[in-house]
Amino acid sequence: MTATSSLEDIKRLREETGAGVMEAKKALQDANGNYEQAKKLLEQRMGQSVAKRAGREASNGIVDAYIHAGGQIGVLVELDTETDFVARTEPFKNLAHEIAMQIAATGPKYLSIEDFPQADKDEMIQRFKQEAEAEGKGQRAEQIAEGRFKKYAQGVVLLDQPYIRDDSKTIRQLINDVAASTKENIVLRRFCRFQVGE
């Protein structure tokens, strides 16, 4: 690995993962210069770091408002973090705005799967199971029902929805990416979506 290619790789790793210079350099060294392996190492390490911070109190933040073109849809989002300093940064503000736009576009009903009423979940899984059995998939009906419910939940549970600008990521992953780069716990506290006529 040449000095120039390693500098370019470090810069690219930092842009793609939000890691610091030393973290990116160490990941490249640990991966013997293999960029893709270094990226995986960084994502794994940053994911562990985000998980450790998850219990820390997030009592600062912002409320972001988004009005969709034509004034027919409006969204309010409360996004919290640990310090006022991070709450005022552009990446944090952009995250809140992207989430508000996601809500305007997709109209989720729940913030997380924990908010999904258990009785509704049970009823849907039972219905999906009956459908699978009717399709002749009796042995795998329960598995199929769970899979269909999970797919349905992705449409109505905000944190599990594919991000509208990059469907390889969920909203939860988008939040975790910013949390990893800011090194603070970030919590999407609540949202409200208004649509004319609803």
C-alpha cells in the first residue's frame, strides 16, 4: 500500500463512514490495506460504539418542520442528542430534516415496532398464516406469516423503513450513522404528520 493510496483511502473511509482520521488509518492497517475489509471493520466498530452510547441521556435537540410542496402535507419531528453543541451541527440538523421529508413521503403510523399494537400484530400474523396455508405452504406458514408481517411493518414503522434516498439503509441506520460520526446518542423522540383532508 503506497502512501498516496493510503491517504486517499483514509479520506474516502472518513467520508463514507464518518470515522476519524486515526480510526480510518487503524482500520486500514488492521485490514492490511484492503479498503473493503477496512470499511467493514470500521462499520462494525462504530456500530459497537453506537450501542454503548444508546443508554446515555439525550436531553438536547431540535424540532424540525417540513412543509411539502403546495402546503398539503406538514411534518414536525423531535430529534434529540446528548449536547446542545451537536444539536446545532449541520449533520444533526440535516438528519432531522431528512427524517421529516421521509415522514412526509411515506406517512408512517408508528415510530418503532414497539409502538405497533400487539393485538393488531397478532391478528395480522394470523391472517398472513391463513393466507399461506391457503396457498399450500402449511409447513412454512408461520415463517411466511412472520416475513410478511415484517415487510408490512417496514411500510408503517418509521425506524424500519428504507430511507427514500438510499433504500439500502433504514431510518434507524441513518440515525446510527450520524450518531457514530458525532459520538453521541441520538434519539428520534416523536413525530407528527398533517395532511389536508385527513
